Amino acid sequence: MLQIKIFRASILVVLGFCFIFSCKDSNKNPSSVSKEIKFKKEGTLQLVKKDSDSIIHTLDIEIADDEYQTQTGLMYRNSMETHQGMLFIFPNEAPRSFYMKNTRIPLDIIYISKDSSIVSFQKNAKPFDESSLPSNANAQFVLEVNAGLSEKWKLKIGDKIQFFK
């Protein structure tokens, strides 16, 4: 009888350790985010008209340039100011596709070539929609801003970006 109680207690201890060590660190697992993620200015970006080189708009940008940042993007954010955006920087130019998984705010997704020219848009991307939103052309950069701003700013294919860290 005593051996059975010791055996059961041992099993419970082992299961407890398994449970504790199987829990992921909340800093590495974005699905466990409970606090709002704050915007962190990491640079400035100017949108520039292709024909006149006149500045359309200037944004504070947060930069996503590693695998974790590009996978997480603007997920779990409750809002973003109209003078803010996120710039995704990829090591090469290629077809890109984004989705809105765990993204709470509607966005305009602007695809940009290696020469900094806008090549396509995905306007008014819906929060939490996991549908593929492809670039329709090769892109090395992707800019996410609040939905409706690309229309408000009258951005066109061929307009350019300039960014400074």
C-alpha cells in the first residue's frame, strides 16, 4: 500500500515537472501576449511622388527585419497613429504574401521593389483575416499603415519611399 502511494506521488511530481517545463516563455510566444505592444520608433520614412520627387507624407517607422519580427509584424496591436507605420525589410526581392492573423487593426499593405518603388497594394486588409494578400510583383520591402491612408495620400504604383534609420 505504501509503495502505491509513493509511486502515485512520484508520477504526480514527474507530471508537474513536465507541465512546468513545457510552458513556453511568454516573451517568445506572441500568442500569449496580454499587454498591448507599444510602437517603437526605429526610423523615418518619406513617401515621394515618382514624377516630381515631392514628399507626399512622412512617417515614423518601426522596422521588422528578422524572422521573428516579420512573422509577428503588427499582431496584437490595438491601434497605430496615422503618422506611424511598420517597414518590413527582406534580404532579397521576391513575390511576397501577407495575412492578417492576430492583427486587430485594418491595414493598407504596400509592396515595394528593391529600387524603392511601390509595385502593388492590398488596401483595407481586414483584421484577423488569414487569407493570402499577395504582392502581385516582386518586392523587397513592405510598408503597413492604417487602412485608408494609401487612398487618402493618393499613392500610386511607381511612387517611391526613402527611409532613414
